[in-house]
Amino acid sequence: MFRILFRLYLVTIVSFSAAIYLVPDLVIKVFHERFVTYNLDYSRGLQTLMVKQFHAVPPEQWPALAEEMDKEFQPLHIVLTRNDDADFTLYERERLQRGENIVRIGDWGWRTLAVAPLNQQTVVKMVVPPDPLDVNLLYWSINVLIGATMLACLLLWLRPHWRDLERLRGTAERFGKGHLDERTQISPSSNIGSLANVFDTMAGDIEKLLNQQRDLLNAVSHELRTPLTRLDFGLALALSDDLPAASRERLQGLVAHIRELDELVLELLSYSRLQNPAKLPEQVEVSLDEFIDSILGSVDEELESPDIVIDVLLHGQLERFSLDPRLTARALQNLLRNAMRYCEKRIQIGVQVCANGCEIWVDDDGIGIPDDERERIFEPFYRLDRSRDRATGGFGLGLAISRRALEAQGGTLTVESSPLGGARFRLWLPVSDQ
């Protein structure tokens, strides 16, 4: 709030200062004749009295009278001079020679000099000196108090706006983290009440759409599993009979397709569950070296080639780290399976713990991932062109599930080039607040 307040106050005070110092000059220039006429009228009485006093004594006594009046009129200065003095402008000299009074105006249209002719050559000047230092300080104090008052008014005006904006920001943040029932609860009478109402309406529509999508996906997935299980069981019974080799081969192909569909349904259910990050993940302290070893054991049988080497790099002393073992294991298993599909001969897993969290990366020596595809591979059902075939491509859900599994714990999953020549998938898990 203080940053917004400072910027708003800076704009206001600069605009106010500019207006204070520029607008009067502009107005005086535009209406210069009117200000001169006003000051001439304002000074006429005093100048007439001064001229009468000078005319009441011989001209030889004028200097002494001027000196005496200068002392009496302090802080004003009374000075005798000639009407052709170089200090006067041509216009002022012409007026004085015609026997007319002149005035000069300064800031805010106040007179700084008033001159009245005494005879054909001599004039008397009344000079208004600048304000003394203490009076200037008082004027500046008035400006400071005005600025402080403006700051207080801005603070009072901004506070309810900031309170409602902070509530809107917090609601949007919680809504983005999966709390779909969050609403702003901002009064319609608020200055951002219409904005909050639009946000609440949008949030309600999004919640309804996501719930409908999730319910549909869950219903379809569950309903599909029942007929798939029946088909799998029926084909297994058919395969138990004596069949010709060609028929047995076709039935085995059908069984493979059915099990592939069943695996797809399981992936869809997993992805659907991870779409609700509002459900807090389980936090368990695990020994990272043992945890990585158990994950490698779970995918060891899936290695398509015995020549593939998997290295594990444990950087520094690995302490126990708090994470969700189910979600993290699922993410790492998907990444290892992905590396097994595309590597040539080598996979490398690195683990490093720092003060802020834990970093795990999976490298392979495959053909890598193009830069323009590195974000799209995390989209559901997206597969690179070279992996369209089912032999390597899977369903296009593994990486999407892995990223959601990390995001549900407040972590991240990114991809970059690997030192081995292929792709590096980098997992980051922050230190748990629990």
C-alpha cells in the first residue's frame, strides 16, 4: 500500500506545486493590465499623501524629507531619483514624464515598486522589499502543512480501496491454488464492488465448469472400467481353450489393447484427482537416498535394454526431507519411464538439498526436446511428433501428471538441455511449512 500511496502522493504534490508556481504567473501574464490597474488604484492614496508632503517643503529639503520618511516607512524604502533613471523601462519613463504614476508587480500580482512624479525631473520611489527569512519560513511551513494534510486525506481515501484490493488479491490467489469456493465477500457499496462482483461471477462459472468436467471424467472413467474388466476376463477365458495359433494371436492382441485402455483410464483418474490441489498433500520425512532407491527398484523391470545404465548422484550430505512420498514417487516414476523410452544408453539422477528445498533432476542421453516444445509437453495428451506411435509415446499424460504432482506440493517441474545430450527434467520441492 505504501508504494501506491507514495506514487499517488508524489504525483499529487508535484502537480500541486507546479500549479502553485505556474498558474499564478500564467494568470498574471494574461491579465497583466488588470493587475497593474488594481495596484495603481491600491497605491494612489499613499502616493498622493507622500507627494503632498514633499510639495509642502522647498525642493532643497526633499532629500532630508525622503531620508526621514524612509526611516518612518520601514520596511518600505522611500528613494528620490530622476524620471530618466536607467532602472526604468522606456514605457515607465514615458509615463513618468507625462506625470503619471507607475507600479511594478511581482509574485501573485503584488506590487514591488510604486513611483510618483514630484516635478518634471524628480520622482519618489516606494520600494517593497522581499519578505524576511522568518516570514518565508512561515510560508514554507504553511505549504508543508498543506502537503501533510493532503497526505492524510490520501491515506484515508486509499485505505478502504487498498483493503478491498488486498481482499480481492488474496481471493484470486487462493482460487488459483484450487480453493474454488473462495469469493471476495466485498460489499457492493465498495468502490471496487462492481469489479468484485464480476470476479465472483467468473469464479462461480469456473468452479461450475471444473466440477462438471471432473464429475464427467470420473463418471466416464469409472463406467469404462467395468466393461473393460469384463472383456479382459472373457478373453482370458477364451485364451484358456485350445485355439488355432492365428486366433490365439488375435485374441492376445485384443487383450493388450484392453489393458492399454484400462491403463489409460487409470491415468485419467490420476490426472483428475490431481486437478484438485486444494486437498493438502501428505508430508512425510523420508531418507532421500532410500527413497530414490525404492523408486529405481519399482521401474527396474521396465528397462527395455539391459545395456541402459542408471547413475545416481547424491550431492553433499542428504538429510531427511519432508515431502509427499506418493505424489513425488509418481512424478519420478513417470520421468524415469520417459527417459527409458528415449535414452540411448545412459540415465542419470541427481539429488541436492539446500536451505530452501530439494532439487532432483533426471538426465538422459537421447535426442532431447526442441525449445519451442518444452512447455507444451506438459499439456495433457500432447506428444511430440516423433513419439506418436504407442511403442514410445504412451498416452501423453505422464508429464502432465508429474507436473501436477509437484505443483500440488508447491514445487515446480521444468525441462532443459542435459549435459548428457538429451533432456533434463528438473524437480524442485520447497521446504514444508508444516
